[in-house]
Amino acid sequence: MREPTNEVKVERDIRVTMPDDVELLTDVFHPVGVEGTPTILERTPYGRAGVSGTGFGPMLAERGYRYVLQASRGTDGSGGSHSYFEEVPDGRATADWIAEQSWFDGNLGTYGGSYMGYTQWALASTRPPYLKAMAVALCGSVRRFAWYPGGSYALEIIIPWDMGAVNFNKPQPQAAADLSPDAIAQRMATLKQGFDHLPLGDAIKFLSGEDLPLFHDQLAHGDPEDPYWAPLDFSNLLRTWEVPTLLVDGWQDYQCPQMLDDYVALRAGGTPVWVRIGAGGHIGGGGEGGMTEAPLLWFDTHLLGMTGLLPERTVTLEVLGEGGGWRDFEAWPPPSSATQWFLHPEGRLSTDSPQGAREPDRYRYDPADPTPSVGGIGMLTGGSRDNRELEARPDVLVYTGEVLDRALEIVGPVHAELHVSSSLDHTDFFVRVCDVCPDGRSMNVCDGLQRFTRSSITRAFDGSFRASVPMWPAAYRFAPGHRVRVQVSSGSHPVYARNLGSGESVFTATTMQPADQAVFHDSVVVLPHA
């Protein structure tokens, strides 16, 4: 890997003209005295003076790469209005502009996480011939996946991001975002008013005083079959993609399942690909080196032709939990045995099937007091958290296994197959796996929610139905002396918008109907045992 030996000269506020004559402000970081070197492009709506302009970009230039950082339209002084739908033509026009520069050597790489991963896929969809390597973090190829997990609405993602979008082209402080616990708590107190506001269609206006068309579109086009977001779905590209692509994410990021699906698709199509999943969520996800060392190794390999830098196996995973660590695998998912863990009466969890008919376990879900988000994939409330306070709520069922006499390691997809009933035709089921430590702490491992409607429920003669709940994938080691625990509830608000129970339009609904829920003991959570 190249060492940081170069001085850096920065050209700022270059105006790059788009096909519709809108000008986007662009900074170029030049390594002084270096000719014939590859260029790395990053396109961002978050301002050029933040992490992008002060972190990895200058690091690349110090190592001899040329780094181009551009403000997306409608942000940080760039012209026009921000739009997801403009990133495809804007990305290609920018890449073509780079190709015309005297300093361009014919080799372009792209870099970035989250929205900056989306702008990479947008550019890739145009198949520029000079794009030779990508480093995509915290972003899948299907944009809508982030907004509608499990058929619900990801309020803790949608509302904070859209609140930022309201202010994109207004003067903003250029300091890095304050991610301290106190700052997050203060922000959450403000945002909670929007998360809880009814009707939901007025939430952004309630918080900001302004309407935002994007928010209305997100609420209006949440159906999985709605074609509205099709231009933001780049998954078909993966089947024939040839550009070497690095994928980086964290186990508790809301994009993680989609990114692993992207790896599978790229691998099946023969694309040179490496996926690296580490600890953490959307903020700080990817584990140590995920956003720095791994991309540098990737670019040095695929843009400079250096050898011996990458692992031979194409899947690098950080196995979480006591005694875990980084492991390399041949493929995702790695070979494993799928084992069913049954939900028994009296809160027991076991791989043995329950015997005899028993009354189901029951609880009431009240959207006026929704089961809260504690840890997991939340942008602000996520991460690894002690769940004991959550598990003490009457609307959360808890099932706990025996103390493990040997380590249990799970690596792969996780899902639940519940046998349930509900007093309503519109309801959610949320399932979580936890690691119960010897001191009693119950630390979340992975979870998932699925929304059910009248049209998706097939009831048996007794009114019960089967509820399949896909959960986040996991790589986790339960140490000896620990126990496996499963929670079942009907919400995790505001990571998933609370289900009001009425089936009314999400724009206008204000009526809240409690749901009486039952969970039968042939319900299982399926864990991939390594």
C-alpha cells in the first residue's frame, strides 16, 4: 500500500456544467509533482468541508491519487434542486468532464459511503468505459430498501435525512456533525416529536415549517410493487457488471442485507468483488479500517496493479461477541447447518420441539404507547444495547435458552417462522435474538420486523396465520456460560414506524387501534450454526 509522501494542492469551487446547464461546485485535490496517476471521484450532498474534504480524500492525494470531490445539485452552493433522479446524468457528466482533463490518465475509481455509495451506483449504471474500480460502503444497489424495511417505514432514517434535505442549499455550519451522546439525545428529543406526530404526512412540516416533496413521495410510494422508485434500482446492473467492486458495511447498518445480496449477485456474475462487514451501524460501520485501509488496498490493487494486498477469500467478516474476531470465508453465506430454536411455554427457548397442545402466549400492542427501539439498526438509537428494560415491558415476549456449555457461533442469514394470531388485519411482528451474559445483560444480536395486511394474511380456521419474519444477517459468537434469547413483539418505533392498526392511508391516519396478539409454541427462529 502506498505511503503518504506527497504534498497536496487543492483547486476549489470549479464549476462543472451538467447537460441542463446547471453548474456543480467541485474541488480537485492534486498530488504535487505526480503525473499519470488514477483519479478517485466522490459525489456528496453533505458539503465539501466535512469528512469527505478533510479525511479520506486528502489521504488519497497524499498517497499519489488525484481526488475529485463534488457537491450534488442543490447542495453546498451547487445549482439546481436536489433530486435522487438527477444523480445518474449528473454523475456521468462529471465523469466525462474528468475524462477531458489534461491530468486524467484514463483510470477512474469511485469512493464513498451511504448517499455517496448511491451516487456511485448511479454513475455505474451508465457504464463509463474509464471506470476501473469502486469502493461502495453502507449502501445497497436498491435505494428503496433503506426506506421500507419489512414493508414498514424507516422513520428514524427518513425523517432525519429529509430534515437535512430541507436545509441542503441554505447556509450551514461546516464543522463535522456532533455525534456525542448528549448531542444525539438532544437531537432525538426534537425528532421524537416528528416520529410521534399524526398524521404522519405532516411530520416534516410540523418539524421544519416547510413541506418537502421527497417526504410525500416516500409515503406515497411505499408499496413494493410501486414502479415509482424503479430508476433508483440498480440491481439488474450487477448481473453483468465487470468493474472490480469493494463492498463495506456494518452488521447493524440498515443497508447490510441488501449489500450482502449485492455481493451474491456480483459474485454470480463473475465480477471481481470483496465484501467486508464489521462491527457498527450506519454511523461508523464497517469496523476498523473499513472506510480507509480496505479502499486503499482495493484501489492500489485494481488501479495501480499492485499484488499481494488482498485476502484470497472474498468475504471478510468480523464475528462479534466474546471470543470473536475477523475471519475470511470463501463465499456468502458460508456453509452452515440451519437449526430451529422453538419458543416454548413459560419463556423457554430450545432446539427441542414442544410436545402437546398448549395455550399460546399473549400480549397487547398499543400504538398509543408503541414498543420502542432499543439498539439494532437505528440511525440514532441503534447499536448494541442492554435490552433488559425493553424486555420488562408487557408487550414484549421473552424466550431464553439454557446456559451454553460450549461456544455457539452463527454466521449467515437469520429468520423467524412464527405461528400467530392477531385481533387486527393490519399488524406487525418484530423478532430479535439476544445474547444473555452471565451478569444478566441482554445484548441484541440481530432482529427484523415484518408488516402484515389483510391481503398478505392467510388465516387458518381458528384465525391464526403463519408469519415469516426475515431478520438481519449475523456473525456472532455466544461464549460458554451465555444464553440465547429471543424476543417477540409488534414494534420497534421509530426505527420502524408504528402500525396504527387501521389500515388507513399513512398520510392521514390518526386513529390508533390496539392489537391483541398471540404466539403459538411451534414458532421458531432459525439460526445458521457454523
